[in-house]
Amino acid sequence: MMSEVVVAIDGPSGSGKSSVSKGVAAEFDLDYLDTGAMYRAITWFMLTAGVDLAEPEAIAALADRPTLVSGMNPSEPTISVDGTDVSEAIRSTSVTGAVSAVSAVPAVRERLVTLQRAAVTQAAKAGRGIVVEGRDIGSVVLPQADPKVYLTADPQVRAQRRAAENQASARGTQDVAATEESLRNRDAADSSRKASPLQLAVDAHVVDATELTLPQTIAAVSDLVANVIGSNPADLQSP
Ligand code: DC
């Protein structure tokens, strides 16, 4: 069925993955899973539980503890931890500053990868396709995804966009230089960690959004999705 397409969108912080993924999901009526939000939610849980983030064993010991539930509607994605909606709380500077340390712990990644694959299976059982965004979706979590997109943009452009987003939502820093430094630090940590670093899947399509507006980027990714759907006529839904 057309709706069972699985789209992987990976890329560094601030590349526009969330806006693009939600836009593409809305266009094709697909579910949407933000795996970064899952890493943020488990980080929120660790901070709230008072875990010492300098102790990977302490993080690993609690990795299976919280119940995480992701709402997969692209127009209103949600995430809860043990029944508490943390959709807003996971965007705080304290979570943003701690998430690379938590997401580098293999036990955390194992737990979340299992949940991510289960979400895709659940969508498929309901006859729905899905857009999954993250850092290792095409390379590790869903190697069967098609299309795989690697969305990127120059660091200065990513920082400007992220700072403007922060200003619009009145959260996080609005200082472009500070945002760029934070993005570069997170890129370095996410790309150099041992467990599933940010990496380009061999069969990923690179979309560089440096010179593109959001609608142009959504259109570029939508073309890739349309190609996949169109390349397998048996998958097209009957009218
Ligand atoms: O996309 P984001 O900024 O909300 O992601 C938050 C953090 O989670 C990011 O620093 C890296 C981590 N992450 C990850 O390790 N693997 C993923 N699939 C998604 C995010």
C-alpha cells in the first residue's frame, strides 16, 4: 500500500529535520516519529530522577525504567514519560545540554531503538506509512527505509534558523553565536560517540538546505518519496 512507505530523515542539529519531516508526513498523510524527542524524554527522566550523568552505568541501570509514549500525528506530535506529557519540558536548555551524554549510553540506544522499530511496526499494522527522523535511522534503526534522506545545511545557517525558532517560541537562547557553538558541540559529540554516531547511510539522498526555503526543502524530499511510491505501482492505493 502507498501508505506503508517508511521514510528515514537523518541529519545534524538544526538542519530543519523536524519541520521538513512533519511537512512531508502531512503531505502524504503519514505518521511521524521524532526519535530526538525520545532521547530528550529519557534525558528528562534521568535529570528528574537525579541520576549523575557523569556515570554511564547509572544511566544504563535506569534505561528500561520509564514508560515512553510517542504521539505520531505530524500536526500535533507529543511525548510522555510515565504518563506525564513532556513535549515542552524536553526543549529546555538543561535537557538540550544533557542529551548527548545520555544518548551515548548503549543501553539507552538499545531501549529506544526497540521502541522505534515497534512504532514503525505498529504504523504498518494500521496500514500507515511513517516518516522517522533522527541521526541513525537510515544507517542503524531502519536500514530497510526507502527513501533515506540526509538533510544538512551550513552550520551558520542552522544556527540562525535555530536561534530564530527559539525567539519565536520564547525558549532557549536567541544568540546566534551561542547557538552555533552549542550546535557544533552537539554535532561533534553526536558524530564521534562509539554507539551509532550520526552517519550518512550509503544509500541516502543528501539534501543540502543551505540555499533552500522550508517549502523548497519539503518539495525536494516529497519528490524522493513520490519517486519511491511511483516506482512500485503495486503499492499504490486504489482510488
Ligand atoms: O534532533 P534533536 O536535537 O531533538 O536530538 C536530540 C539529541 O538526541 C541529539 O543531540 C542526538 C540525539 N539523537 C540520537 O542520538 N539519535 C537519534 N536517532 C536522534 C537523536
